[in-house]
Amino acid sequence: QVQLVESGGGLVQAGGSLRLSCAASGSIFSINIMGWYRQAPGKQRELVATITSGEKTNYADSVKGRFTISRDNAKNTVYLQMNSLKPEDTAVYYCNYVWRQNYWGQGTQVTVSS
């Protein structure tokens, strides 16, 4: 089993920045994919960014150039640096871990005011 704990969400003005963190614990396999997804009210959960254990990244078009995903394998932690935030980025952000199964964190709220 894998447990994921997110932190770093909050309220920020448009144009501001936030850095989300997700710490993984439990039965962590060295080769995996971790990422961030988000879900806004009334919307489906959508991919934000993913990163493999080999540091290959993938981003949603809506966040390219603004968000950066990274990981610290020694700490089993993945980060999402969010810059130039827009009101449409408002959502609950969920950490994701994939190896054989999908694991999800509890989510952290990001609210961007205009």
C-alpha cells in the first residue's frame, strides 16, 4: 500500500504562485509515475502533470509554461510549482502514484482570486 499526503494549497491572487508537495510512504517501488490532477466544482478530474521515476514529464496544455513538476526520489516526494496562477486554476489538487495500481492523496484546495 502507498499513502500520499499533499500540502501547500491555499488562497492566492491571480498572477501569484504556490508550491504543492506530496510525500509518499509505504510500499514505494523505485520505478513509478507520480503526478498531479485537479478537479474543479462541477468538472471531471483532469491531468495536470506527471513525472516518471526517470524524470520524463508530461503537462496539460493549459499549464504548460506556468507549472513545473519535479520529484525528489530520496524523499519520495513530488512537487508542483505553480506560477502565473489564473482563476481557472482553482480546484482541488490531488497527488497520484502509479505502480500496478493508482493511489490518490486526500487533495489540497487551491483557490485563485481575480
